[in-house]
Amino acid sequence: MTGADRLVIRRPDDWHLHLRDGAMLAAVLPATARGFARAVVMPNLVPPVATVRDAAAYRNRINATAKGGARFTPLMTLYLTDSTDPEEVEKGFNAGVVFAAKLYPRGATTNAESGVTDVARIAPVLARMEEIGMPLLVHGEVTDAGVDVFDREAVFIDRVLAPMMKDFPGLRVVLEHITTTEAVDFVAGGPERLAATITPHHLMVDRNHMLADGIRPHLFCLPVVKRASHREALRRIATSGHPQFFLGTDSAPHAVAEKEAACGCAGIFNAPVAMEAYATVFEEEGALDALENFAAHFGAGFYGLPVNEETLILERDPWTVPEIVDVAGAAARGGVRPFLAGETINWRVAGIGPPSKGPVL
Ligand code: NCD
Ligand code: ZN
């Protein structure tokens, strides 16, 4: 195998992930842990992970499920509501139980019904987070019925994020799963305390893929995929080597029956194919040498964590993505359909390598 057919990078991390709970957690966790060493776990369970006690209990369930597999560390988040107490947030952060807090505007996405109605209501929480250096992770969409769903991220940046950055000049903020040129420009033009995550599907898919050849419910997520020019802007910035943009899959499994429905829910399950998809995109952009920074260095750098010692080995070895990942029990009958199901993908994760001495690329 030649160098061009084998890629060894530092083991990456997933800075935005939905693992769910119970049988679904057990079904989806191995797909993440086979590659990623750490993941920031989103708190939008039902009911949400809104207290330190909830987060500690959820972390225990994840660790119990991960046992026996590759080393995997979940980094827990707290779900902010209108009534979140700054003391609770600080307690969780100082105790090392919660890593960050997540802002869902109420109703913006899956399980966001308990989210925040107006950021003014959580000003004391944001002030405390700013003081203690705790990052705020943001689902950046307004929810006003009068704002077109394709404009909700850009409007959020103008109406909510830009003022928040001014009002809390020390707050560390991650704009999650960005989808627009407006978001790229805002983050690239912003201070170092502002960053963004980018998903594999927003790099590979635009709204034509979702709608032009029949409606594709498995490509529906929030923020919804936009027109092709936005996808191109995301591909450019992700592969550019800009340290404020890093990997976050937003892998979000839902049972097939929930996706293929009169009112299908938002979320794409990409964990079985995530690193393979990113590698494909970076190769298409002629930027494979930028993958390691995006996947393994920039996120850790932003969050002030060491990079992982192990490596991840990718090989050019075409394989077909499974149609379905089974979930035990009745809760998710029919299983979950992964991103790129049934398609052939050139890169394959071959395994985790031992700690590397010095640079691996
Ligand atoms: C996520 C989910 O299903 O939990 N769905 C999605 O479309 N991305 C929630 C989210 O991150 O918005
Ligand atoms: Zn998400």
C-alpha cells in the first residue's frame, strides 16, 4: 500500500455528538468509539440533562456502555433552560462533571422544547460562564415562525449571536454545525474565543440532494442543508487550516419510522461513516494534509485540552455503507439508517494505532 492509500493521523475527537440513551445508546456508541477518542455529548434527552446530577448519571451510563471497547471519553454538557441556576452550572464545571453548556433556543430542533425562550433570561448564567471560563455551545437558529427556515441561522447571528459576543466579551462560544456563508464569515472574522463545528453532511450535501430528486427524509437535519454556494463556503473553510473551524459530526440517530413519516424528525446518523466522509471531502478538495488539524488538533486547542496520543489509521479500501444499524428492543423498531447508506466510500477506518512519537503526518 502506498502512502497515498494510507493515512495516519492523530486520533480525532467529535466535538458535537448525540448518543441518546438505553438501547439506542448501545447501538450507536461503537460507531463513534471505533474512531473518536473523546466526544462532546449533547444533552437533549427527554427529559433533558439539565442538572449536574443528570449529567453525572448520564456519563455513568455512557461509560458503562463503552466498557470493553476502545478508550472513549464522553465530555458532558448541561442543557440550559429559562430557569437554569448559575450556581448549578458553576458547580458542575468546577467538579469536572460538565464540560460546557448548550443553548437551544426553545423549539429550534429535536428535543428543544425545554430550551431558552430569550437569551436575556439566561444573562446571569452567561455572565457566570464568562467568569469561570466555561464554553457556551450554541444551536444558532431563531425560531420565529415569520423567519424562513433557510434564513434562521443568518438571522440568529445578527439578532442574537453578535449582540451576545458584545455583551459577554470574555465568553467562549462555539457556533455548532454551521451551514451558511454568513456563519463562516462571522466566525472567521470573530475573535479567537469564537469557533464553529462543521458536520460531514453539511460538507457533502446541499438542498438539491435533499429535494430535487424526490424528498429524502434521511438528509433532513437542523439547521437544514442550504443551497450549493453555502456548502462550497463550508468546504473551503474546513479545508483551509483555519483553527477556529473544527470537526463536530452532529451524528443524531432516529429510528427509521421517525424519519420516514408524515412529520419526519430532524437528525442524520453519520457516526458509521464520519471520518471516512471527512477524508473523502478533504481529498476531493486536494487537502488531505489539512485533515489532521481539523479532526484532531483545532478542537483540542480551542478547548485547552491535549491532543490524543494514539493515532487513527485510514486506508483507501472501498466499502459499502450498511443500509441499517439494528437497535435492540422495540423502542427503535426498524433500526437506524446511516448517512450514505448503500453507497460506496473509498476511505475506511482501519483501526487505532499506538501513541506516536512526534508528528505523525
Ligand atoms: C439533533 C437531534 O436529533 O438531536 N438533530 C439535528 O437535526 N441536528 C438536534 C440538533 O443538533 O439540532
Ligand atoms: Zn446536534
